[in-house]
Amino acid sequence: MTNINSLRVEARSRAGKGAARQTRRTGKVPGVIYGNKESPTLIALEPQPLMRELHKAGFYATLFDLELEGKKVRVLPRDVQFDPVTDRPVHADFLRVGADTRVRVQVPVKFLNDTTAPGIKRGGVLNVVRHQIEFHVQASNIPRFIEVDLDGLDIGDTVHISMVKLPEGLKPTIGDRDFTIASIAAPTAQKIEAQEAAAAAAAAAAAPVDAAAAPAAGAPAGAPGAAAPAAGAAPAAGGEKKAEPKKK
């Protein structure tokens, strides 16, 4: 269902860079409404309500009723320019739409069962190729988002646009191929290495000690299975010490 929000705006009497700067000095954001075979209308917006809408998902796919001088003008946001230093909006463009207006619009993608899909539960990673998809659609039928269900998908599976059930009247602007939206990829190399190292450590800890490699407890030196004394080792305590010849 198309989402329609409201914004209150004021009319501006003058166009041009100087008039726009004057509007910004008053703390407001200059803008323009155009399209639908009507003359452009210059407007000014309060920055706080505009910023709240900008932070919502799918701003450019949301219809607005702009309240201007007691009338409502239905529009679709087309462009917002930002200050490169402060990142605040400095100008906004809105397209005036009618009942039969068809537009190109980017619709956000919403993934369902992204934590319960078999591939995700096995350690796979959701690789999102397209967070938004561009469509040709009638302005009055713009959906808030496109739902992509990952239920039953395993590692190596890919979601193409042909696998998604689209609302009626929605036509992708890319029509020459069955493009990819997302895939479930194998775990990263680092994760695989960590898993293999943990498995090797667990296997080593569980392995039994080889009895043939160590001497039996209490076995006399020289006995079968006993370790030979190291070369140059000192004789055992109480053992005979060979006398050294006297020097003349």
C-alpha cells in the first residue's frame, strides 16, 4: 500500500541563488515543486520535519501531501541537496504527481526470514546485491518496500528478481536479464580457519596418549621401553667414578 505523509511548506516569491540564500538565512530550506504540466512553485520548508522524513527508509519512494496556503499538493521527492560541510539539506525538489502519473522510483528491499534460513543458521553470510530496486510504476501504487523471502535457502543459493512476487503494476526498469538481488555465501576465510583450528584443538585434546612412546612407570634403565640416557649425562648417584690418571 502506498504510504502518504504530510509536510507543511510556505510559498517563496523570488527565484535565484540570492533568494535561496536569503531563505536559508531565515533557517528554512528552499525548494521547488514541478511537473504534471503545471508551472513550478517555489517553496520553503522547516528543516526539522524534513530531516525526520529523510532519516526514514524509502524517503524517495514516499508520496507527500505538501500543505501550501490551505491546499494539499501531492508530490514525490526527487532530489535533496546537502551542505558538504554540515550535511544539512540546502535545497529540495519535489515532483507534482496526478492520479495517472507514472514514475521511475527506487523501492527498498525488505528481507524476510534472514535469521532462520538454513544457510544462515549454518554460518552462511547474506550477501545483498541490491538494497533497492528501480521500477516503473503508477505514483498511486508505489509500495513501501519489496519483500524477499529467504525461507529454505541454503549456502550457495541466489535470489533473482523472477523469484520475487511483485505487486501488480510494478515493472523493473531492468528488463533484459533476471538480475540478482541477494545470495547466501559461504563463511569468510577467516571464519573457516578459526573453525578448523578449533576442531583440530578439540581433536588433539581428545586423542589418547601413545603408551609405546613413553617408558613405563618404575621401569629400570636399559629395560625394554625405557628411554636411553642422554649422551654425556652424569652417572647415577652412588655409581663408580673412573679415576683420572695423575699428572707427572
